[in-house]
Amino acid sequence: QVQLVESGGGLVQPGGSLRLSCAASGSIFSVNHMGWYRQAPGKERELVARITTGGRTNYADSVKGRFTISRDNAKNTVYLQMNSLKPEDTAVYYCNLLEPGGSVYWGQGTQVTVSS
């Protein structure tokens, strides 16, 4: 059974930083593509960043240059470093795992609030 557990969310002032972590279990982590999505109130869930098994990354235009996704296969963990946070980054952030066979799994989400 695949489980994804996010942590690291919280309240931060505009311009601040947070690092989200997502620990995966129940799957061979190194063969999976990983991603971070977010959903703000009243909006659809959207892709924030994605990282392939080979370490290739892509980002939403709104976070390019501010957010960095990375993975540590030895720790079965994917990270999202978020810098220069803006109020519009406020959302619930979800970790996503895509297995080679096409199965998709989601974490429970972690709240990020950017406010002064």
C-alpha cells in the first residue's frame, strides 16, 4: 500500500521561505515520477512542480525561479523548497506519485498560508 506523508507547511510572511517534504512508502521510490500540486480555495488543483526518475524537472510558470523540487531516493523523499513566497501561493499542497504502470497516488495535503 502506497502512502505519502507531507510535512513542512505553515504560516509565513510574504517574501519568506518554506520547505515541504513528502515521505513515500509502499512503492519503489526511485522508479516513480514525483510531483507537487496545490489547490487554493475555489480553484482547481494545479501542478506546481514535477521531477522524473532521472531528475528532470518542470515548473508552473508562476513559481519558476522561486521554487525548487528535488528528491532523495535513499530517503524515499521529495522536497519542495519555496522562496520569495507570495500571498497567491496560499493553498493546500499535495504530493503526487506516478508509478511506471500508471497508478497515481496522493498525499493528504499540507496547508501553506502566506500572509502578513
